[in-house]
Amino acid sequence: MRHNWTFGEIEAIYTAPFLDLVLRAQLIHREHHPANEIQGSVLLNIKSGGCPEDCAYCPQSAHYKTGVARTALLSVGETLTAARAAREQGATRFCMGAAWRDVPRGPQFDRVLEMVRGVRALGMEACCTLGMLEADQAEALADAGLTAYNHNLDTSPEFYGQIITTRTYDDRLETLTRVRQAGITVCCGGIIGMGESRDARLRLLQQLAGLDPHPESVPINMLVAVDGTPLADRPPEDPIDLVRMIATARILMPRAFVRLSAGRLSLSDEAQALCFMAGANSVFLGDRLLTTPNPTADVDRALFERLGLRLQVRAGYQGHKDEVTTKVTKDTKETEHKENKFLRDLTL
């Protein structure tokens, strides 16, 4: 594992002949992950709209008129109903997102902690993306059993100010440090298609690969241009550039889950196949990602069958295929016991 990749080295990888790049990435992928297996995650918007941030891509920002309604934080029961449905769909990780700049204190945060405990009692990995965290909040999430915390860098430090002005790059890095110090795994990636240069994309990858340890999950998103946001008129991104980003991320961060994230609905089956060949081994399931559309379960099922891909059947896989560890119980009866106990406690 390297954390000192130079810009020149990353550029040489990214710009290699396409077939050479994809082959190299696939071979590295197979050294560290099971072949033809992908992680299924489901992302639920537990509180939408009204975010004070001005992220130029985001329809949930209060700065823009996008038609996204403000909603209150979901109840624990509503969230766990969605988590059970995700588990039935084949997801092993359940992600909860709230449109906050900073994680609030008090009853709302306490409710999120209950959600995390409930998801873990279902035998699933639990991930949250809630905004900036203080150290004690990260510790509380860790104590509740949170598996991963998502906090994307979005782009390079140099281009960042053209996309967001309400939060600094260092703010993001500090939250990642707190998450890591609390013992929670890191989910961190970025977005392409926002008008950034190729150099900016490579600088983003350099930032991610420079984190020590590497993020356990690296979501690579393509911009979904939403009416009302400053980036609404951006042209579609070339899928080949997405494949190059995924392949380069796989080479730089061999053991990470590289997640094919937002923008997947715009890709052809052939483009998605290339992404998986290049080392993507995680996707979001379900027909919605927070506020933007995603392929339906039937569409995904048909694609995975055509490609001979199988969904990961147990949560907790990290690292080399011979070093599989299961963070949740391996015994189905014990999992059911935990779920039932949690639900009984919830009703008392």
C-alpha cells in the first residue's frame, strides 16, 4: 500500500492506453477482492432539503430552487423498515444521509444513534453521511456500532472553491480525521463532470490515495445535473473518462471498495460493464440516491445476471480475499435474536 503517489505517476497511470489501463486495474482487483462479486448498498435520505451549504451540484441546498422539499428527520421505525427492505433486495450495507452542514446535538442525533443500532441489529453494515462531526459525536457513532462514515472530498483542493464556499477543504479533512480516530471506517470519494480539468481529477485521486490508511470505500460519482443548481447546464460526461477514474482509483487504492455511484442511470450496460472490469466492486441499489434517480432493482438484477456478477452475501469484507472478516454475526439465529431484542427495547 502506497500513500506517496506523485502527480506524475498518477498521470501516467490515468493516461495509459485504455486497454492496458483496464487490464492492469482488473489484475490488481483480483489480487485483493473476489472476482465477479460486488457489494450492494442502499442509501436512504433520512432528512432532506434546507441544507445551508452552497454545493453547486446539490439539489438539497437552501441556496437554490430545485423543487426538493424540506422534510423532518425520519423516525427510527421508518428507517428500519427501509433497512429491512434493503436487506431483502440483497444489500449488505445501509447508508443514511441527512442534509445538515454540521451534525446537530440533542434528540435528533440521539435518534440517528438509535437508527445505527437498529441497522446493525439487522445484521447489516451501517453508514452515515451527516455533515461535519466533532470528536465526541464520532465517538458516539462508533459506540453505537457505525461501520462507516461518508464524507466526500468532491474534487481537488485547487478546484474546490469553484464548487463550494461554505465549507473549506480542511474542514472536510478534519472530519475524516475525527472519524478515523474514533475507529470508524472512512467512505470518501468525489464527483466528475463539474467542469473540472483533468489535472483536478488527478489531484483528487492524489488526495484520496494520500490518506493513511486509504478510505475503505471510494465512491466515484458522475454529476447528475439538476435544474435550479449552478451546474444544471453541464454537458454529459464521457463514460470512458469515468472508467479511467475508476481504474486509476483501483490501482492507487487496491483494497478499497470502489463504488460506482451517482450518475449510473445515464450509463449504458456496456459502460457499466467496463466500470466493473476496471475495478468497481460496489454499487448503490434502489431506484433513488437521496434525491436523484438510480436504476431499479429489476434492471440491476438483469444486468448482473448478464455479466455474471453476484452480490456480496455477507457484510464486513475488507482487504485481501483470504483475509475476509465478518463484522456482524455469522449465525442467522443470533442476528434474528439481536433484531428482535432491539425492536422489543424500542417499544418499551
